Amino acid sequence: MSAYDALMAHARETEALKQVLGRLGWDQETVMPSGAAPQRAEEMAALETVLHARKVDPRVSDWLAAAEPADAVAEAQLREIRREHLRATRVPADLAAAIARTTSLAQGIWAEARASDNFTAFAPTLSEVLSLRRREAEALADRGDLYDALLDDYEAGETAASLTAMFDAMRPRLVALREAVLEQGERVSRLDGHFDEAAQLRLATETARAFGYDFDHERIDKAVHPFSSGQGLDSRITTRTDPADPFNCLYSTIHEVGHGCYEQNVKRDFLLTPLGAGVSMGVHESQSRIYENQLGRSRAFTGWLHGRFREAFDGFGVEDPEHFYAIVNAVRPGYIRTEADEVQYNLHILMRFDLERALIGGDLEVADLEAAWNDRFADDFGLQVDRASNGVLQDVHWAVGLFGYFPTYTLGNVYAGCLFKALKQAVPEWEEALARGDATPATGWLREAVQQHGALMTPRAVIEGATGEPISVAPLLDYLEAKFGGLYGL
Amino acid sequence: MSAYDALMAHARETEALKQVLGRLGWDQETVMPSGAAPQRAEEMAALETVLHARKVDPRVSDWLAAAEPADAVAEAQLREIRREHLRATRVPADLAAAIARTTSLAQGIWAEARASDNFTAFAPTLSEVLSLRRREAEALADRGDLYDALLDDYEAGETAASLTAMFDAMRPRLVALREAVLEQGERVSRLDGHFDEAAQLRLATETARAFGYDFDHERIDKAVHPFSSGQGLDSRITTRTDPADPFNCLYSTIHEVGHGCYEQNVKRDFLLTPLGAGVSMGVHESQSRIYENQLGRSRAFTGWLHGRFREAFDGFGVEDPEHFYAIVNAVRPGYIRTEADEVQYNLHILMRFDLERALIGGDLEVADLEAAWNDRFADDFGLQVDRASNGVLQDVHWAVGLFGYFPTYTLGNVYAGCLFKALKQAVPEWEEALARGDATPATGWLREAVQQHGALMTPRAVIEGATGEPISVAPLLDYLEAKFGGLYGL
């Protein structure tokens, strides 16, 4: 057997074991009996140990040195295997174990602190997580930039500098749009009433199908938080229901369907190989966002959805589809990122990006983080944060050590803007089909242009290959200004 | 770290990984999207490879040689680890892989052959499975008896000779009882009507609680076949519903609850160690059978159940609880083992035991198996087998290589007989509580007497320790003669 074949056989087993680990996580969040948690922790730790040993296996190093790739696909496989091997070998095993243990505990401490709006109670834990992740970044960076080393895990090829340039170019137009819209005041009412949860789930399932979700390889379950999990022939999503807010269930479903479709539409040749998954968090988010926003919150789709709402929810009071479209896209002041509209969402991310770079760079102490957050929030959003759960404690990311992750959300929105521009040109019938509740002309184009490639190309190469143009923030900003300019009569 | 501690750390990780493999099996049978099967096969194969490598790891051999057990528990841990290590090292890896591959394919071929009642279509596959398992038995037996080597995997300590002696002692009284009962003719009607499936599942859940099933560590799902899966803090069961036959759901649930309770009631000190599971198939079956039959089909419990049936199933026609008890325990001629009553069940097993010993011993060719089955069935049951699905193709066991497994069913019934005799003396209130729908005085005794010990003692030592008496077939036969003598006025 050639070195390349031996390496790929090893990698296939590793990828299969990663799927198993993902399945355990899904099980824990959806169906696991509550008392099983301590045992599950042991099961996952045992599997993590097996996976780590495989990644740092010295044979991988030998195979990598000797492997001769026959084509571009083989080269890409080697690139991904080398990347993972390097990251795993650079981080000492005891540091990796300390990070796993500390972030696992930190999640519970963060949840308690958030429930009692007490950042001080969480600060020592956050300091420990930050310190461990900085040590990891030092090990990974090989004397390069620490933040870049962390970012690389989520978005290979991007750097703090590249993202800063992109975000600086967005900020003025985002701020101006936000101010212009909010000056118009509250133009639409909120939905009012009780929305049957079983009917919400039926409508979510119907909508998932409308977006091309393949239930032979997928399922939807209820969980506390919406998430997607798994790759290839078995990727699953979760959703949740709120009887007062059917949009929560519906749009989180469409969002996760975007992630799920990306995973299930990767070329089958790449199944259970390092290329068999979405290439980066940013490209992943581009799929979930374009499904959710550019398609799901469009006038065309909300027109169809309005009809389905009238059938599904007896006594649903909105008669006019234009009014329904305005309700779906209402822009209001608010503290919470995950509840933010398309206009304000990226401003939340830009703020977190700046704060987490300062933390990793040593320019901001954890003790000063809450004040820094509140000052910045007042500047960017014109609101005084009233409690920590509406401010610095609202997201779990930093508690579990995800520094360098937030910017991929906005990167995904930028990519979605580029893709939507190209999609409209390539598939002129997208809108007419969507008005009939059929997103598949649009999502079919995304499958061919983006999703099928998995991790074959770098993130930027995937997007530029799909659009035929350099990546730019302009399409996203143009789209937002046109859409919300129309909705708010600017 | 001492050799013993190093060995146990290794064993704990192995046990955790075995739980993961069990969880994948559960997932596949209950919730997995249908199209995911090929990927799941790869995932399970990868995990099997990891587990096999751990079992044959040469360090295990070294640790076993150097380990000094501090107490009886440590001795038992070493006994179980040694047993597994020896079995894994004796079977060549390519033979183990061939067995896994062949039996996996054989299951589908068997299902097709059964659907078309065509034993000839299945015979070549069965020959291959038999030949592979014989080779495995030769590797394991080290020049000893082949059947004993296979049996040892399911019931350590038993041999074909020990079981033959036991079964020969049962046969005359079982045959006599069966003939006497069937001479009485059809004494009770069958249930008639449509039984709401949701109500069946609610009643099954209520009954599971009544038997002490702990839903903090358990769950019940629907699947094609009832089974139990998992150990310790996370053991799960499945059930199924038939709108015409509520007893199918109810008694398969009680049966699996017996298996599930055994696993969840093992002493927590043994969690994720080789002692942390039920000790053998026979002892496992003793728990499921005593829950299902001696308790679940008793006059006391069926009295309570009759009341619940009248509440749960509108229009349920049986007014008299004595009549209901008789319906639950009706004895009728039939071909199918899994549908057999308590009187006839063991006769099905005795027949399979003789046939599979002849197959493994080389005294019966696969080509002659169907004829041998039909002849023997006519002798034992007085019925001509009308088609292969009612005969030699009814069970999946041989297709998946489970030679040596069948006798553990009857061994479990014998053990259940011994345990029930002891239980009645130790817990006089068992019957009065059961009449109120509370099985926990009885199942609590079983937890203390049997279940908590896990694999600490040998199977026979567990049962004899619980009953204080040598194992004997007499209590089971006495119980059957008394119960069915009463029901059929003998």
C-alpha cells in the first residue's frame, strides 16, 4: 500500500470516529436520560483520547512525508490532514486536557452567572479559560499572532488584519442604515396570540422540505438550543418552539437547514474523508444565513408563508402579506445578538471581534470586560446595558473558549451577500419559485456552486469560484440598504 | 501507577467505548435516518477496530501478568479482563472481520428468505456462517469441545453436558404438562377489538414505572423489534405496538424492563468497569422472564392490569378479571417461539439446542436442517410445519452466528423459577403489592439479591447466592404445574 493510501485509510477511520463523537453530542442534547450525564462525559472523554492519539500518531507524520498526491483532490486531502496533525502535535496533551476540562465546567458556571446577572462570579473562570486558550495560541502560533492562531481553527486563511479591513469597510454604511431605520420609529406591531407548537413543528418540517432538506439523510428534533450535527449521510438539526413566537421555530429551522444541507450535499466521493465536511465556519454560516435571510425573509417567501400561517394558526390576525413581510423584518432596538435583525446583527459581531482581540492581545483585562462591553454597547447601539444577561453574559462562546469564532458570523453574512448577487443572475426563476414555497431552484444552485465541494478548496476560493468575482462587502450592504430602505421608506 | 491501576484505567476507557458502540446500535434501530446505513456501518467498523486493538493490546497481557489484586472485587475484574483478552487474542483478526462481514450480510439474506419461505435460498449463507463460527470455535476451544467454546461467550461456566443434563430433567414434565393442558381444548377467547396505540404506550410506560424502571437513567422508544441496550446510567429499551394485540407491547415492555433494570441497578462502584454489566445471558434472561412471567402474568398483577385496561381502552369487552387472567395465560398450539406461552416455550428451546449442537458437531448438514427441524417439530409439538417462516427460518439467531445462545433462554427460565421461590419466602408482601400495581417489593428484592452484583460472581454463584439453594429445575416445573394446573382445571 502506498503512503498516501495508508494515510487515507487511517484518515477515513478517524473521520468515522469523529462522526461518532458528534452523534454522542446530538444524543446528549436531544434524547439522553438526564441522569446519564456523568457516564456520557466518560464516554466522550474516552473517544476524545482515541481521536487525539490518532491525530498525533507518528505514522501520520511519516505518511505525510512520503505521500505523493496524484491529483488536486489528493493534494487537498493531504493539506487537511497535515493541518490537523500540526495543530494536534503542537498543543501539549496536558494543555488540551486542561482546556477540555475547564471549558466543560465553565459552561455551567457561566449559565449560573447569567441567571443571576453576576459577571463578577464568572470573571475568575473566564480568566482561566482565556489564559489556557492564550497558552494554546502560543503553542499553535509558533511566534506568530495569537488571535490569528485561534481564528485559523475556524476560518483557515483569514487573519485579524484581513477581517479588520473588511469590517472597517462595513461599519459606516451599517451604522448609517441602522440610524436611518430606527429614526422611523416602530412601524409594525408584533405578532400576538398563541401558536400551537405541534403546528409550528409541522410547518417547520414542511419548510425544511421546501428548502431541499432530504429526510432520508436528516432528521429534526426538539432541543433547548437549535443546532446542526453530523455529516454526509447522517446530518441532523434541532429546533425549539415558543407558543408566543412562531418565527423562533421557523427561522431557526431554516437557518439549521442551511447548515444541514451543506453537510449532506458534499460530493459523496468525499464521504468520511477530511474533505467531506463544510470547509469553514464562515462558509457554513453563508449557507445558513442565505437560507434564513436572503431567501427565508424575502418578500417572495414570506408571501407563501403568510398563506401557510393563515391555514396553520387559527385566529392568526395579520391579513395583509405586505404587513406580514414587514413584521418578519421589523428592526427594533435590542440587546441580544441572537434576536437581532439583519440590519443590526453585524454590529453585534464587530463589537465582539474588537473586544476579544483586546482580550487575547492582553490589552483588556477580564476584570474590565463588563465595563468595556457596556461602554461600547452604548456607543454602538445607544443603549445602556441594564443587566449582564443582556450584555457581556449573553453568549456562551467565550465561556467555552471560542475566541476567534464570532467574526465568522459576519464573514458568513458577507459571503451570503456575494452568493445572493450571483444566484439572482444565475437562477432568474429563484423568486417566482420561492413565492410558490419552493426554494430548491435557489438552494440547488448553492448545492452545485458551493456545497458539493466540501473542503476541497479554501474558503475564499469556494466563494470566489461560485461568484466569479473577488469577495467584497458591497453586495451585502447593497442588499441591506435596498431591502430595508424599501421597508422603511428611506 | 501499579500494573492493576494501569490495567483498570485502560479497561475503563474500553468499557466507555463499548457503551458508545451500543449507543450507535440503539440509534440505528430507533432514530437513524434510513439513508445513513452505509455510513453507520463504517462508523461501527471503525469503533470495532479500535476496540479489538485495545483488547489484544500486548500491554494488557503484561499488566495481567504483573497485577496483584487487593480484594475479591479486583480478582473478579482481572478474571473478566483476562477472559476477554484471551478470547480476542485467540481469534485471528481476519477471521473476526470475516465473521462480522458475513453475518451482517446474512441478516438481510435471511430476512428475504424468510419473506419468501425459501430455506434453500438461505442455506448457502447459513453454511458459510456455520463454517466461520466453527473455525472461531476451533480457535477458542484449544482442542476442547467446539459447542462449549461458543456457549462460553454467553454463559461462562456452562457446557453442553451441564445443559443436556438440565434439559433432560425438564423434558418429561414439560411434555406431560403441555399434553394435559392442550387436551382441555380452547378454554378462552382471544382479545377482540382495536386498542389505541398511544394508550398502549402510556400504559407500557406506567407499567415500566410500576416495575421500578428509573426514567432518569432510561428511556423507552418504538422500534421494529423490542430490545434493551446500554449499561449503568444510560440503559434504554424499545417496544412496539399492534393495534389488535395490546399484550405484545405490554409484555415485551415488561420483559425489556427486566433487562434494563438489571443493567441500571448494578452497583455504581462497578460503573464502566468489566463488572458493571449483567453477568451472563442466562442471568439476564432470568430477570426479564421473572418480570414478564412470574410477576407480570400473575393473577395479582393481571387483576390490576384488568382495571387499567378498562380505563385505557374504551369498549374493552372482558368484564371478569379471572377471565382476563386466563386470556393472558392462554395455551394454544403454535409454531413460533417468541409467541409461545410459558408451558411450551422451553420445548422450543430444547429442540433448537439439540439441532445446533448437531450442526456445530458436524452431525447435521445445513442441507438437511429444514427436514430435521420439521421432523422434530412434528414429534415435539404434533404439528406439521406449513412453511419455512413458521419453522427453521423463524429466528434470526443462526443467521447472525448466534450458536450457543438459545439455551440461555431456558437457563434463564430455570433461574427465574429458583429466584421466584426464594422471593416469595423473602418478600411475603410481593403479591398484595402487585395486586395494587406495585412490583417494586419484588423487583427491589431482585435488585439486592441479583442485579447489584453485576459480573462480580459467576452466573451460578449469583443465583445460588440469592436463593441459598443449589440450582434446580424443580421450582420452575412446580410453578408451571401449579399455575397451569389451576388455570386448566387439571
